[in-house]
Amino acid sequence: MTVTHFTAWLVNDPSALETDCVDIAIIEDELIGGNPENDGDWASQGDVQFHAVTTVSAKDGDISAAQTEAEALMEDAGWRIVGTWDATDNAYIVTVERNA
């Protein structure tokens, strides 16, 4: 059985963005560790499966508003969150799945 794993990256670092607004990208992950049940054993090294730009400013926007908007954009595109948002240096990440 092939296991697929995807991470949504909500980028809020202006230096990592092409626009002034926070964006969301879903990237297919590759298993780099031994346990596919452990999110830490996956790395976002695959292809981008979805990308959208929110209306929330990356400089001074509310990250909660960006998360809410990103969740709606992902849901409209057939994705659902199956984890909780975690902070990284330049983004917030969460595990997502395609809706069945």
C-alpha cells in the first residue's frame, strides 16, 4: 500500500513571498524516516499540489485570520486539515488530506 502525506505551508515571512500577502501551499511529502505514522518522519520535498494567496498582509496581518482564510481556500479546493498548526521560522504548517 502506498502512503501519501501532505503538508500545508502558510508562509508569513515577507522575504519568502512573491506578494505582500500570506500564501498557502500544499506540498507532497516524502518519507525520510522509518515510521509513516510519525509526522516528523516526513519532509516536504515533493511537488506543490495547491497554491493560493490570502488577503492577509504578511507584514502586519493577523495570523489567525490568515489561517482561517487559508483553511477556507484549501477546503474549496478539496483539502482538509488533519492536524494542528505548528510554527516554523517563516511559516505555519499543518498536515492535510484530500477530501474523499
